[in-house]
Amino acid sequence: MFKTPNYRFSWTFAISSVLTFQKPRQRPTVLDWAVFDGKTIVLQSQSANSQAGIKTTLKLIKALPGFTIVNSVCCMEHTAAADRGNL
């Protein structure tokens, strides 16, 4: 259970997305996605780093059995290194 000082939040699904660089010094083109239900990974997917790619993946996530956005926590990670000129 995730706790903050004056708020208690119980999550069922954890959604993670990571920007993946196909080539150094270029804009990330791929998003790697994973959805964890507290016991196992229930979805692993890749999408284009675009509005259409993200919307398509969100539709897949919303279709998971028992999924509700209210009981979900999301994390996005940027894997760029400053010395690669991406930041």
C-alpha cells in the first residue's frame, strides 16, 4: 500500500512505461510498457512514442480484466543519459 502523510492509497495495478532509444542522439521512438497486478506482469507491450501509439496501448490496458484507473499507479521513466545529448 502506498502512503503519503495525509492520504492512503491502495493500488491494484502498476503501469510502467520506459522510453527506449533505438540510436544514440536521436529522439526516442519506442515506449516499452508493463502492467503489474500485484502478483505478476499481466501485460507487456511496445508502442510508438506518439499520441496514436500511447492511445492504442492505453486501450489495451483499459481492457484488462478488473482494471480501473482509480486503483492504478503509473510511472514513466526516461533512460537518456545527459552525455548522449538527449537532455
